Amino acid sequence: MHFLLTEMRYQEILGWFAYLEQRPVGWRSYEQTYAFLQTQGVKEKAWDIFPVLKAIYQPVKVGSFDLRGFKGSVLFQKIQSAKGGETLDYEQLEKGI
């Protein structure tokens, strides 16, 4: 932990967090167990049996977010109060542009 606080750059730490969200620790053993279960005739989806595999099989789209939650956030209020913030194009935000 000391290494993280003194040596590693902030962007690198964020990169590791993103990597570990997409590839949780131990995901390979769950995937191997699921492959074995498939040979035994299991028909369920991998993420139904092992929720940790949802990050592998159903990754979240980059840049997708719930606009309803965003409109209620402090960040949205700051944008609104900024110069030109009151003229946000909500249709483009909903489309993700």
C-alpha cells in the first residue's frame, strides 16, 4: 500500500481500477468451472451462476450513463451554473454525443 501512495501516478491507479473492474480477481477459475459445468449439461448463462463473470461476458459500454441520475448530481448543477451551461443540448447528452 505504501508503494501505491508514494510511487504510482494517479492515472495509473485509475487504470488498474478499470482493469480490475473488467477482469475481476479469480475470474479465470470461475470461467474454467463454468466450462466444466457446460460439459456436464448446464444450460444457464455463466453470469447467472457466477455473477463475477458478468464483467467479462457483458461489459459496460464506455461512456454510457444514466442521464436521469446525472441531472440530479452536483456535477450537473456546477455545469448549469457555469458560463454557457444553461444552454446544454439534452438530446445530444441522451444520445451520448
